[in-house]
Amino acid sequence: MEILDFKMAHDENVYPPSEDSYLIIDSINPTSCFRSLEIGVGSGVISLHLSKEIPFTFGCDINPHSLYLSKKNALANSINNLHLFASDIFSSIKNGFLFDLIVFNPPYLPIELHPRELIDLSYHGGLDGGEYIRTFLCNLGFYLSNNGKAYLLQSSLYPLKNTTNFLKNKNFHYKIKNKLKLDFEILYVLEISFSKNIKV
Ligand SMILES: C[S@@+](CC[C@H](N)C(=O)[O-])C[C@H]1O[C@@H](n2cnc3c(N)ncnc32)[C@H](O)[C@@H]1O
């Protein structure tokens, strides 16, 4: 998607629009999508882009400050087709409610300590950095439509093979859509769909 210049407010309790957010936006192809979901909206920057292209856009977060800021940013940009709600990954979504596009830029840093502030939830990916990626992937098949696509950001701090082996075993097809080399890690955006469009 083209990167747009939205009016964005900030909040110190919320993950700000960053390199990884823009890497995902640049990777997304929203063609023929009717209903999308972003997990972990943060400031809302990805969801605002989705709502310019897709009629029904949904976004959730576990951090209430993120939901408030995303709503504020949607209103400041006259966006009224973004529906925001609280959820722990997919926990608030009825099983079988399907989306054509699902996006997740997860917390992915390997950190031993438990999160102390709500903002920490943006970074803490559990002991090995893969805790939220695994929960997302284990449940993705229940929410992605037959021809749908999911976009997942992953860092080289968590082995990419863990994710690609999981996807192969679960009969998902994937492509590395984008890559960005930073000082201490490489960021990847994976585009995931059902193999041969057969849902298992
Ligand atoms: C790396 S930030 C990404 C924010 C935004 N999507 C972006 O790209 O700028 C991760 C987001 O996921 C949210 N998050 C963390 N754990 C979550 C969970 N279990 N369920 C839903 N959202 C979660 C955080 O609060 C944070 O807003």
C-alpha cells in the first residue's frame, strides 16, 4: 500500500509509528479485500491505511491507551470505517468470523522479565521472542477466509525457521514479502495464505 501522511497524535503509553509499521504497510496488497483485522493496533497507523482501501476494518489491542489513541487518530483523519475493540490476540473474536486480510506486528523482543507498564506489552515477546507469534499462528486458520492473506512481522531475533516450519506443517503457503536490515536484527514481513486455497 502507498504510505500516506496521516495526522497522528502520540501517547507515551503507546507504540509509535516506526520502521516496522511502515515495512508492513509497504508489503500489504489489499486488492479484493472486504473485511480486515489488525491485531495490536498501537497508534493505529496500519489500520488507518487499511481503512482507506477496505470497506470494513477491525482493529484490536490489549492496551486500552492504544485503542483510545487509534480512535482519536481515526477521527482526526475523518475515518469512520475502523472498528476498535479490546482483545488478547483473537480472544474476543467469535470463532468462524472470517477476515480477508489479517495483520500482526507483534511484540517480539526476547525478554526474561515480566512487563511492568502497558507500553512494555509492545516489546515483550516472552523468553524467546516468539510467544505471541506462536499464539497468533496456532489460531490464524480459524479466522482467515479461504482466499485471505495474513501479514506477520518477524525479527531475526526469533528464528525464522520456527515460523516457516510451523507454516509448512499446517499446510499454509508463505512468501517473504519484505526485508529490512537494521543494526542488530533483520525484519521480515511474511505473507501467509492457505495452500492451494484449501482451508484445513
Ligand atoms: C510492536 S507494537 C505494533 C503497533 C502497531 N501495529 C504498529 O505497527 O505501529 C505491538 C502492539 O501489540 C499490542 N499487543 C501486545 N500484546 C498483545 C496481545 N496479547 N493481544 C493484542 N495486542 C497485543 C501492543 O499493545 C502493541 O500495541
